[in-house]
Amino acid sequence: MPPSHERQITLLALVAGLPALVVAVVLLWTGDFAPRVQWTLAIALVVFSLSCAMALRERVIRPLQTLSNMLAAIREQDYSLRARRSSPEDALGLAMLELNSLMNELRERRLGALEATALLQRVMGEIDVAVLAFDDAGALRLVNASGERLLGQSAGRLLGRRADELGLAGCLSGDAPRLIELHVGGTAGRWELRRGGFRQGGRPHQFVLLADVSRALREEERLAWQRLIRVLGHEINNSLTPIRSIADRLQHLLGRSPPEGELRDDLDRGLGVIASRSEGLSRFLASYTRLARLPPPRFGPVNVPEWVQRTVRLETRMVIEVIPGPDVTLHADGDQLDQLLINLIANAVDAAAATDGGVRVRWSSTGGGFALVVEDDGPGLPDSANLFVPFFTTKPGGTGIGLVLSRQIAEAHGGRLALINRTGGRGCEARLTLRRQHQP
């Protein structure tokens, strides 16, 4: 086994000074010197030679050790070390200077990469597009906050699961971009699918982008309904005003000179119908006008347990079971959330009353998401296609705006509202999902 580099340097330093040392000792011992002087000078020469050899060893080995430590720090991505005596005046100083410059550049690049990664993570967390990445085996390796909300679970439960388990197998094949129908995480809608590929760790991956186009379509639909409501309200109110005025005038004239017999009864009955229907139509239009005049949310802290308990106490037809959840606080409009939950509970009670069932309210919070569920033991949803269509109602005397208004409130808060039939029993559940926004 060859000697180590340090030992070779030491031996070479000793060998380099050995001839001069031998000559000096020979001259010393052959000269006319006293024995004491000879031994003293000989020992001094040997000590001086060894000292020079060790000093030379340190001058050669110490910079190499510094270089080794700095290279190890680079391998460990620690760019805080710096070499001393870095100067362009000599070869070693120039090498140290270049190594320090390399350390500074790597440190700046690392800080830039960390800042870019933090920005990317912030953007992925804030954008309203689901971003998912799958490896070559179809297992989920990356999901952002919108993807968690879409799938209704936290990243800890999603990562590692296969696309077919998540109901997303169709997203990894076929044409892209394209529009698809998805029924995942208790929600259904139309999504724009975009897909691409990348490599990580030498393995091919696919990323999937899912943008909800249902919300944009519903917004256009809502604006169309608002325009229609404004036009209808204007025209109908213009007609109702003179009708009510004429009916009141006729009622007044009948009171001054009432006719006799059946004619009086027919006139009273006819004018009563006109007045009643005019008033009913005015209330009907006033209800739909609320859809066109919903103000933007005024955000503030809303404590969820207090909000739920306060709202369920307003329902007097039956006792609502509250299943306690985490003590979380939302940044939302408390008045609008009250109206939303009142509508959901009222619909659930109407459904449960038909089967003598019950109604339950529960909520959960995972990561940056919040979900509230109102479930009933009613007959379920016979047809969910028209649930959120204005004017559509299955209840006698209903106006058909409760669910539309509730979904409008949910989406104004950046959330979603979905109604689906229960899988574990009879009835349906209304699921509200919101983002847990932090107060500014």
C-alpha cells in the first residue's frame, strides 16, 4: 500500500534537506571543535531540518485540507465557508479566490432557486386551477390546494394513490386540451383538461391541469338571468301599477254605489282576485330581484361552531342534530353565510318531514380547506339537473331562488356548493366547501 500524501510530502521535505545536513555534520565532526560544540550544533541542525520539513508539510497540506472542506461543504449545499489568504498574487491564493467566488455564486443561485420555489408554491396554492402530477406508474406525487379541494381530501391522504382510485384515470390519456365531465370528491362539473410531461429523478411524470369552467358558465348564466329579471320586472311592474290602481278605484266606487245581487258578488270576487294576484306577483318579482342585487361579501371573522349553533336554533319545525367539528374561524361574510345555511337547513327539513326522518349538520377542516355538510333522511333527489336553475322548484309555494342564492353566496366566497344523494342511506346531502382564508 503506497504511503499517504501527507507522509510523502514529509519524506520529500526531509530528503530535500538531507544532503546539506550530512555535509554540515561531516564538516562539523572533522573540524577542530570541542565535542560539546559538535553535539550541540549537530542536534540543532537536525531539529532545524525537522522543523523546516514539518513547516513545509503544513504549508502544503493545510490548503489542501481547506479545499477538501470547502468541496465537502459544496456537496452538502453549505455555501457559508470561505477560504483565507485568497489573493491573486500567487497560484494558491488565486485558487482560493476562485473557490470563494464559486461559493458566492452558488449561494446566490441557491437563494434564487429557493425564492423561485417559494413563489411557485405560493402561486400553485393561490390559483384556482387543480395541479396534479403522476409518475409513470400512475401514482399521484404532487397536488396543490385546489386539487385537494377538488378531491375533497388532504395531500397526506392523496399522495401515493393511483389515478384510477381517485377517478382521474381518464385524465392521463386522450386528447388535451379538452373539456371533460368529472364526478370526484362529492362534486360534479365540467373541467378543462390540460396535460404535459416532465422528468424527475430520471423517471417520466405527467402533470394534469384541471380548470373549472362550470363556474364561468354559471356566472354567464347568472348574468343572463339577472338581465332577464330586470327586463321582466320593469315591464311587469309597469303593468301591475295601473292594474292595482284601477282595482282600488273600482273597489271605492262599489263602496259608494253598490250594485245589487249576484253582480256585486261577482265584482267583489273579481276585484279581490286581481288585488291578490297583483300582490303575489309583486312579491314574486321582489324575490327574484334579490338574485340581481346580492352585494359583494363583507369579510370578517366567523367562528364556525357559534355560526352553526346560532343558525340551527332558528329552525323550529324539528330539532337539528349538530355533530361537533373542529373549532375553526372563517374569514367570510357572516350575514351571507347565515342566509346560506338557513336555506340549506330549510330544504333539508322539508325533505326529512316527508319521511319522518332527521337532519344533521357536521363540518371538517383539512389544511387550507373547510367543508360543511347538511344531510337529511328524506326521499333523495329525483333529478339534480335543474336544482340550481332560477324559477325551478319542486315545493308548493316555493320561489326557486333558495339554492341559486346559496350557490351564489358560496362562489362569491371562493367556494362551492353541491347537492348529491347519500351513498350510505336514504336522503341527500348539501356540501359547502370553502377556503380558509386568513384575515388581512
